[in-house]
Amino acid sequence: MTRLIQIRRDAVRRVALVEEPKVRLLDSCSSIYELAHVAIRESKRLSDVAGHRASQQTLDYDDIYSGRSEWCLLPPIDHPEESARCLLSGTGLTHLGSARDRQSMHASTSAEPTDSMKIFLWGVEGGRPSSGKIGIAPEWFHKGTGNTLRAHGEPLDIPCYAEDGGEEAEIAGIYIVDRDGRPHRLGMAVGNEFSDHLFEKKNYLNLAGSKLRTCALGPELVVEPEFDSVPVVSTIERNGKVLWTKTFRTGESEMCHSLQNIEHHHFKFDAHRRPGDVHVHYFGTDGLSFSDQIRLQDGDVMQVAAAGYGRPLRNFVHEDKSAPALVNVIPLR
């Protein structure tokens, strides 16, 4: 299985193949974006193009991963020229656990299922259509652009105006749209689709705003990974000790929507097939520390580890405790 990373030293960027405990630098390649476009143009597999460019130069992966190297990890995909052309999005209510969490957030005294549970049940009913057919649309949300995407080891922010911040351990698909407007899946990576669950809990219509937060991906892009039933371990550490952990499974067998159905309903929009754009799409989670009454604090470390997806993704919480400032719009006269 091919695993790729992007690294930077000052203004110099490189792509490397993971060959534990080393990484092997690729020649004439400064981004996975560039590598993917070569593979598309030459009608070759991404793993073959990467292997063909493998150099003799290796670096110690432990040093890079731990932050001891002069090289630092970047997210395993970005748009190297225009970060706004990397669209971050996600599909919610794909796992039973997420539906239960949302149901408990918004349940009333009525025996009627919440809208969230209804959407999940619609997915169970029609989210896995037969080959060549179109199933029911999943819940979809926007998370921002590449400006809000963070790498392994970087902070995820609770801004001063936020109610809260909470991890969402997920796997994300990584895509590029070719010059003819056709989307291509490069592979997948572990992710932390960080959200403001307390703000959402106040009213489910706050969901859209609760998703507009920094999020993380990486450290590795895994080409052609196994995505049937993947064990995931989500962990919260506080002051060097494990505060909370949960193990669950994700992947097609664990979700109410098939991968093909999720991808169709994302890329059916013309605006999502703009040539040259990058897409990162989070596929959902089955367990949140928020549901166990955990409130993340400044300095907490969140870890997401998925079997077969390379090294774990680790990020720490940064909480802005300053008072929110009014944003004034300046009219042009």
C-alpha cells in the first residue's frame, strides 16, 4: 500500500514515500497535487508515478513526525498555488453512533424521531443503491477552504466567539478535478473534523455555523486503502494522561451510505467539478467525547488512529480566551 507525505523546509517543499522507519524523497515533485495531475495526464496509477520518481535520498520519519527535524509535515493534500481552491466538506449521519449522538442533542419530549434520526433512517433505506443507480442524498455540510486545514502536530482552534470545540475522528476522501471536470479520488487519510458541538446542541439549525472551524488531515495520504470496515481509535489526552478513548469502526460496511453514493451526491453539483480544484470530504464518525460529557480544554491533545492508514494524527487544542470583537463592515460611498 502506497503512503505519501508532504513536507516543507523553509520555502522548499517535497513529497516522500513512507518506507518505515524512513521516508524516501521523490525527484522533481513539490506537491501531491502536481503528482496527481501527472498521473491523470499520463493515464497511470498514482502509486506507479510516485514509485517511478523515488530517489535514493531518505529521511528519518520519527524525527519529522515528532517535530525534531528541520522538515515539517504539511497536510497530505493542498492546492499549492491557491488555498481557496481546496474545498473542505463532510457527510454527517452516516453511522448509527452519530445519529444517536445527534438524536440525544436535539430530542424533545415527543416520541417523534428528530430530523437527524429521520435522515439517518432514510440513508439506511436508500443510501446503498445497486450498481449504476442513484440513492438518497446524505446530509452534507461545508467546512471551509484550505485556509482552515491543519497538519499533524498543528493546533485546532476554539475561537473566541465559539461555544466549544470537539474532535470528530474520521476518514476523509481526497479528490482532484481534472481539466475536463472529472473528479478523481487520490486516496484517503485519517482526519479530525473539529466542530462546535455545544453551539449545535442549542439548535440543530446552528449545524452549518458549528462546522466552520479549523480541521486536520494526515499525516499520510494512503493510495487505494481498505475502506470496508476500518478500526479507528480516538483518544483525548490531558496533562500527559489519557482522559478519554473510544474504538469504533468506519468504512462502507459500517455506514448507511455507500462510498459511490456519497461521492455522487457531492460531485453532482457543477460547482464541485471545477477543473483544477481539490476536495477533502470527511465521511463521518461513530463516537464523540462530547457525548460522554467531555469538554476539551486549551492544551488537550486529540489523536486519531485508523488501522492501515499510517501513523496517527495528533493535534492539540488552542483556545482563544479573548473577548469577541465586533466586526464592522465598511460601506463604499
